[in-house]
Amino acid sequence: MEEEVFLKCKGDREIRGKLDAYDNHLNMILSNAHETYKQSVMENDEESVKKIERNLDMVFVRGDSIILVSSATK
């Protein structure tokens, strides 16, 4: 294991990180992860979409929220 993976998740979330563990439900534990998601924000009575990014030392991703799993190495 310990391969760099890219996950596309429900809610327009994307996570890239090192795969530490997974199970038969596709629950995954990633370390050194980078998450990107979009959030609607109201500004001056107008709705805009804000891209939010954050780094996580370790994250548990529930398998039923995962849409796509891919190797992140190119």
C-alpha cells in the first residue's frame, strides 16, 4: 500500500493523499491528505461558489461517499 491516491467524493469533494488502509466497504484512511471542496457563499444578496482547500495529517473517508478512486502518480 502506501500509494498516493486521488478520490472524487460526493458533494464535489476531492481528496489526494497517501493510502494507509482500506476495507471491503472502501472505507479509507489517508495520511498527508489535501482536500478541495466548493461551498456556496452569500455576498451582497448574490450567491457565489468559493473553493476551499485544506491539508490534513490524517483523514478517514467513509466508503459510501467515494465516487472514484485513482492512482495520483502520473
